[in-house]
Amino acid sequence: MTSSIEMQLNPYPWYAQMQAANPVVFSPSHDAYLVFGYEEVRQVFRDYQTFSSAVYHGLSEKLADAFENQLQGIDPPRHTKLRALVSHAFTQREIAELEPNFRAIAEQLADEMMKRQDPDFVRDFAVPYPIAVIAEMIGIPEEDLERFKYWSDVIVEISHRLLTGAEELPEHGNIFLEMSSYFEALIVERRRNPKNDLASRLAVAEIEGARLSDFDAANFCLILLVAGNETTTNLLANAVRTFAEHPDQWQLLRSNPSLVPQAIEEVLRFRAPVQLMMRVATQDAVVGGTTIEAGKRVILFMGAANRDPKKFDDPDTFTITRTASPHTSFGHGIHTCLGAPLARLESAIALEVLLQRVEQIRIAPTGDALQPLTAFNLLGLKRLALDFSNG
Ligand code: HEM
């Protein structure tokens, strides 16, 4: 894998080459098996007994507690219990109730962005919008919003460092403890004075007499920042980039806004915001004809799986009328993204708000208008400068 800007903006030619050669291959440089085929990626996701999610190791004590207890990083039976409890508090009905609030946030951000001399969709919309949505859901008081935004940035930085194997910064542990104690205090407060928000529902969630501990409830709020913010930012940035590059598809969507949900699924397939996930093999197993050895890490390339020609017709074509699009961008199996309904709703609102305001999406005609993210597991943009002159 190269790390050039071209590769970060478009890893797909490399995937196609690897996939055609072999859907599963051992890479000495990653000391891991790389999985590119659609069926093979799904097989590993499904088989949680052979492929464990406990991939975070070697962290400082302060971070280990939080990261090693995250829903994403634990296996059954603990995962089953914790997921059932938090799902109870994070239901589709409660998300849908907040739709008008999310729309108001999106409209305000879009209007402000379009008034700017130098609009950057990432800075002005795709970053602040999911943070504001999650803050609204959890029930973060107005006066704590700035602190909350700052923590969101720190969490992203920590996650990148964990994934790339870079050292933690000394201050990260302390900031993490600060966040954890903030959320624990919020949970304790909501248990005493419940409101209509996620923090209150987490505080009282109960299944067959079992409750979330204060630690687990607070940690789930942290997980939402890790799992829900940057991912949605990337989905939105990828959507706008892709529509700018396919103006016919934007016109099609403008003439038929009921295609918005399908369009979002196609963006998710075409440019998966999370390109890969990791697992560790607990025993030898055969996947796509290759034997994966016990103890080795396995990297699942969902970005490649979503363009597997064995699964999708004409996979490199972006077409919002594609009907069956069972992409792997939200994972598969017991760890399937818990926030998918929220991500879908948030991005549908964002697209609708843009459809009402923007006739043609145009990337600004400057050399640095499009800057890719450098995190190797994500496909997204750091900057997407737009040109709103002439509609
Ligand atoms: C486009 C946006 C998003 C993408 C692409 C995405 C992607 C994913 C993926 C691939 C997984 C599976 C992880 C695995 O198998 O190891 C996952 C899990 C998860 N996601 Fe998302 N996610 C998005 C948005 C969100 C949002 C908005 C939230 C919540 C606010 C969220 C919360 C979670 C949680 C809690 C899990 C862990 C589930 C479990 O382990 O049981 N995600 N996400």
C-alpha cells in the first residue's frame, strides 16, 4: 500500500488488483491477513468465535479501561449483554423524535456555510453537524458544548493513534479521565433527575434486573464520540465529493428527492467512510481458500468488498438508482453498527437541506480544494472547498 495523496483519495485500483489476484492474502509488512472479497469479508464478520474483536492491546492503563471495554472491542458473552442494554436506550423511535432538532441544526449550518467567502464543506458542515447531533441526543447542557466539541477532537486523535500504532500523547490519558468522570457525573445526575435524553435512558436501562454500571453507561457516551462523529463526517464529505463529480446524479436526485435514502446507500457502497476493520484469529480457519493462522490479525477491507464484481454489477459506477446494495460499510454480524439508523437519518436530512439550496455542487477551482484524510482506515476529506456562485 502506498500512502500517496492519490491512493488516499482513490484506493480502489489497488483493491481491484489485490482482489483479482486473491481475495485473502498474508501481508508480511502488516503481519496480518488482508481480506478483499465480499463473501470472505462477510464470513469473517459473521464468525465472531473464530475472529475476536479484542484487538486493542498495549495501551496505557488510563486508556485501556475505556477502550478495552468498548462495545466494538469485546466478544460475547459480555458483548451480548452490553449491546442489549445500550440498544434499549438507543432506539429508532427516540432517534426519530429528534428529527426536527437535527434538521434545524443542519439548516443553520448550511445557511452559515453558504454565506461564507471561502466555504469548506468539511469545516463548516460535515464536522460540526454530527457533533451537535450527538450532543443533542445525549443531552449535553448548552454550557458544556464547547468542552464537548474539544473532547470529540481529542477522541478522534486518540483513535487515529491507536490504529496507526503511534504513541499516545501523555496528556491523552488525563483528558480521557476528565471525559469519563464528566460522563459519569452526568449519568449520576440524570439518575436523580431524569430528562428526555439518552443519558437518562442509559442511567435507568434495565434488562431482567441487570443495569448498566455508571462506568459502562458513561463509557457508552464516549463510544458514541469515537464511533459516531468522524464516520458520519466522512460519509457526508464523500457524498458531496461524489455528487460534485457526478452532476447528472445530483440532477436526478433534485428531480426525485425520494431517492435520498437509496443515494445514501450508494455513497456508502461507493466510498465507504470506514474502509477496514480488524479482528484477531482465535484458531486456524480457512477463508477464501487461504488458511488464516491462530493468533494473527485479520484486516477486513470493506471498501474493497463493496466493489467486488462477484457481488455488484458494474461496481465502479456510481448510480443512485441501484436497488440491491447490501454493502458492508456498517459491518455485519453481531457488531453491525448500532448507530446506522442515526447515521442514515442524519445524512438524509443533510442531503435534503442541501438539495433545497444547491442547484449544482461545484468544487472550488483552487489547487487545494480537495484534501484527503490521512488515517489509513478511513476514506474521507480534511477539506472540501465548494463554489456556490451561480447557484
Ligand atoms: C456513516 C457513519 C458510520 C459508519 C460508516 C459506521 C461504521 C461502523 C462499523 C463498520 C461498525 C462495525 C465495527 C466492527 O464490526 O468491529 C460500527 C459499529 C458501531 N457503530 Fe458505527 N458507523 C457509523 C455511524 C455511527 C453512529 C452515528 C453511531 C452512534 C452514534 C455509531 C455507533 C456504533 C457503535 C456503538 C458500534 C459498535 C457496535 C457493536 O460492537 O456491537 N456508528 N460502525
